[in-house]
Amino acid sequence: RCCLGCLCCFSVAPPIFTKTPPPVLEALVGNSLSLACVARGNPPPTITWAKDGTLIGGDKVELLSGKLSLRAVSTEAGGRYECLATNTEGNVTHVTKLKVKGPPVIVIPPNNTALNMTQNALLRCQAVADPPNMTYVWQRQGENVHHIEPLKSRVKIMVDGTLLITRITPDDSGNYTCMPTNGLLTPPTASASLTVRHPAQALLMPQQTYLPTGLGGLVSCPVRAQPLLLRVDWTKDGQPLDLAMYPGWTLTSEGSVFMATVNDDATGVYKCTPYNSFGTMGQSGPTTVILQDPPSLNVSPRKEYREKVGRTLVIPCQTTGEPAPTVTWSKVAPATLSQYSVAANGSLLLLPLSKDHQGVWECSVTNRVGTVKSSTSLCVSGTSPHAATLVSVFPGVKQANVSWEPGFDGGYPQKFTVWLKQMSVGDSGEKQEWLSVPVPSSSGSSLQVTGLVPDTEYQFSVLPHNKVGTGPFSEIATIRTLNTLPRRAKLEPPTSLSANQSLAGIVLQWSPVAQFQPITGFVLQSRAEQGEWFNLDEDISANRTVMIVPGMRKDSVYELRLLSRRGVLLSEPSPSVNVSNMGMDMYPASSRLEFVPKPLLAGVMGGVAFLCLALILVLGTVCIISHKRDQRRRKRKDDLPPAIYKSPPSTGSLASSPDSVLKQKLLHSHYPGSTSRSCSSSQSDHSSFDRPSRSEYHDQCQQLLSCPPPPPHYAPPPPQDRLFSHFPSRVHLQRP
């Protein structure tokens, strides 16, 4: 074709394919595939692809210079592919049929099936594949059904893959798996469960059942039941077992006999018969209960061991018995991989001691009737400190409060360093490095870190160290600082406080306020008649919004209010409410002693009065008897001959005369309190009786006889009344 008015001419041509894929192509599932289609023409043609009449595009294919590429062939990729070359002079098409070969594809999987015993079971399984030369394999619990002895004579696999089981039994219950295969790649699988409904069946019972003497024991009845078990009947020594005749014996939900304390009553031969809605398949075989002593420890480990690192430690755990119990050791906390060995006598051998050995160790002694455990704590000193735990961080806008629980210090004083890292990228475009902040000794196990960036994510970790070295880092805690302070940054009291009367008492209700940090509880305060406020209940749960008000007097008017609590921090009080329990029939139990009941008060006062009266009578009688004895002595002296009066006076003290000795003995036997001062001081054996005159003695007796009764309010006697100091402690009553 020539261009009019031009000096040159050019020719045009419709598209012609120079390279095409074969008309029929096979591909294996999972492999990659490329279909190249090249054409020439003038103008140059455009290449497009279509599959089964639909243009191709998407993430699973690549189109580049007329070349179609599939990254992974699937079974759905098979079909009719068309390559279309087009220009202004015409178009041309090439068709390629793609066949995808691979393992079978299950189109009808088996379904869960429940049938009655003796029925026939059919589990369907159909698949398609190319090549179609498939075989079906069925398994139960992972084992080929043709290899299961009770099943292989009753199973058959149909041509379409269906599994037939004739005359099913309870043993046929289980999970069945269908697996079609044609020899290519990995075959697919599909599973379903077969449930055989049958009467309850007792399984094999052990010939002997050993129970621990003195402990709890269990005689089990192994049962298989579909539907579920309804009950289990037991016989003991051939007779029906009546649990009511054995205190502490009960029947568990599984049908086992539980004995709270095993004794000689437990011995015997037991049989069980289980039942469900289908009935029973009969009685179980017999089991003989034999008593055996549980294991015991002859030598137990101490509660705690402390030893230096590098030394050898032997922790005993010795036992005896026939047959000999098994002794095992394990590290409970922290659960690290620690090297240890167990001696023949059951002792734990740790040699040499290392830092990883520190923690709680447990010894278990087991025989066929039970297990006895004993634990001990091991502290290994002379090491670097252990990791801090329970790291918590409470963020602010530009600061964060970090707290932690210190680990064992290794036997030396330990200090801490808080490490932190800003997670976001800095202004320079580089990630921030870890920074360390030493913790002052006065701060204990907490630190406030300042200078942080608002609304930024940080990571925190705590590192302990002592004179031996540094311990491991704690777990990392991640937080984000606040953008601005929340509106409710301070602790707020609850709102909507209301009180109502009910049969149970005064019901108080309120609404909690969302806090910047969670509260730990509420405090209830009350007062009567505009008096002082006092805490009526200081431990109200933070989750409660209603309560019965405790500690209220009958027929009284109170004013109540609530405060929010976070630890020791209290909020401002809420608006108060007035409550009255006038005329109420029921009152909540008082949580504090507000008054002493009148009957109790009268009884106590009467008892004290009777005791004082008895003491006065006893002391009065003693004084009268002593006074009469003195009169008789004076009378005998008056009747003596004159020569006796003219005898020389005794050089001893008055305290050594018979009369004085009698007085001292009398006072010592009836008033031991008079010598109480000499028990605390060893200067004199008779400091309380420093030569009393006869007149002073008579004055004391007269004073005792004329002693007035105690005042009505039972106040204690004055301290100078030494004659009463030897009596029992006085009774003090709290006045209402």
C-alpha cells in the first residue's frame, strides 16, 4: 500500500503464528507451566489468552510478550486455552487443550453415622482422578480394616469406594478414614466416625484391686455404654452391695465405689453390672480388693536447705516397704533443666551445686496403692542474683512507673538497673538503642522513669546485680505512653448512690465511675445525728454495685456515703444518703460491737457483785478469828504468875515472837499479795511485814471489816488497797 503524496511506500499483513504450544498438553498438579504463543504481522499483532471462552488474568498467571505462565498447576487449571493474535488487518486463534494429571479428588466424603448393634453400616467415599485407575483404602484409627482381626471378615469395599460393615458390634465404633489413590503424589483423605448403639457393657475387670489402708480408695467398673450410662449395680462377696451400711462409701457418676477411709470392711470380691437406656450386656468379672499400707517416708527432706555454690548437697528421701516403693525427684519451680541424680536409697544428689539448682524440689514415693510427696526449698548462695519477676509498668504522658518482684539475691546485697528502649524510629531515621537507669537503694523495687516521649511505645526490663555479677534480665514489658492526661486522671467516687428498705435490711446501690487506673474496692462510711463519720465497711469488692448495709442499730437514722479506694489512696466521698430502719422487722447483723445485750450485762454484773460479797465475808471472818485469838492470848498473859512478867525481855525482834509469827503466817496465807513486792526484789524476805505493831494490826482488821462494797459501776479498787491485790483479775465491762 502506498501513501499518496509521499515518497515512500510500506506493506501491511494480517497476523501469522510463528510459535504455538502443542494442541494437547499434560501437566502434573503442583508443577509450573508455560504456554508460549508468538505471531508476526504488520502492524505487529497483540496477543491475548482465554480459558474456556473467558479472558485470563489475575495473580495466579503471568502474561508477558504473549507467554502464559502458571506458577502451580491445579486440577481446576485443566481446560481449553485459546491464544488470539489481532491487528488491524485481521486475527488468528490457536487452541491448546490442557489435561491435568494428579492424585484423586474426593467428591463425596463419608459422613458420621450412628447405628444400632447388629445392623449393617455403609460409609460412602467417591473420588475422581486423571488417570482414573484408582484404588480405595479404608483405615480405622490409622490401621487398615483388612488387618483388624475382628473386622476383616465383615468388611467389603465397593467399586465406588463405599465401605460395608456387616453385623456391627460395639467394638466397631471408631473413626474411619477413606484414602483413594492412583499412584500420583500424596493421596487425599476424608474421615467420619461410626457410633454403635448398644446396651451398657462391662469391660475387663482387674483380678486384684489394691487399696491404701487409712486413705481414700476407689473400686472402678470399666464400662462402655452408648447411649450414656444410667446406673451401676454392685455385689460384694456374692451379695448386693448396700452403700448405706458402710459410712463414707458413695457411688461416683462413673459408677465406681468410693471409700473415704479404707479399712477391713473393704476387703472382698466385687462385681458390677452397668445399665443404660438399652439395658445391660451382663455382669462384669470379679475383682478382689486387697488392702496395702500406703507409702511412707522414713527420712524426709527439711523444709529448706541453704548451701554455697560448688559444694555437694545430699537431700534425703528414704522409704521402706514390700514391694519397695519407687522414689522420684523433680524440680518444681523455677522449672529449669538441672543436672541431678538419685541415690539407691532415694536421696537427691546435687554435685556440684549450681545456680540452676535453686528452687523447689519435690520427692514422690509411689507404690501400687498411692503416692506420697514431700517438697523442699533450696537456696544456693554465692551466685549472681536471680531474675526479677512480675515486672509491671504504669505509663504517664512523659514518665512511667516501673515495679517488680526481686529474685533471690544470691546471698549478697543486690541492686537493680532499669533498661528501656523506644520502639519507634527517631528523628535521624535510626532505631533507638537500649538505655539504662540505675535504681537508687532507697527506691526498693520500683522506679519512676522520666523524660519519655508522649504517645510512644517503650520496652522495659530489669537487670539485678551484686558483687558476684549480673543476673539475667527480666521479661520485657511493653507499654505506650499517654498522649494527654485523661479527663478522669484523679480517683473518683461512685455515683448514683441510693438506699432502699427490704426484708433483709437496708439495700445500698451505686454506679462505679470509669477510672484512669482500676480501683481496688470501696469504703462505706456512716454517721448518726450529724456526728463524726466512721468506716462501716473498708473491704467492699470493686466488682460490687449493691450490698446490705451492716452494723445498724434498731430504730435509728443514719447518713451513708461511699469512697473509691486504690490501695491506701481514697477518693473524695460521694454525696451522702439518709436511711432509716424505723419499724423494720429484720436488721442486718452488726459488724461492730455497739452495745452489750441487757441479759448478758445483768448476768456479768450479778456475778461480780456475788464475788465481791464473798471476798468481804471471807476477810471479815479471818479478822474476827484473829481478834478472838489475840483476846485469848492477852487473857492468858493476865493470868500468869508475876515472876513471868519479871523475866528479862527477849532480844529478838517483835517479828520473832510467837504472836508475831502467827500474824505473819496468817497474813501470808490469806494475803499473799502482801509479799508480791518481794518477788520482784530480793533485798528482804519479809519486806511487807516490817515489825507491825499490835495496834496497827487491829486497825487493819477494823478497816477491812468496815470496807464498803464496790461502787455500782464496778470500778476497780484503788491501787493503794494492797489487801485485794492477790485476788483474780478484775472484770471490765464495756459500757454501751
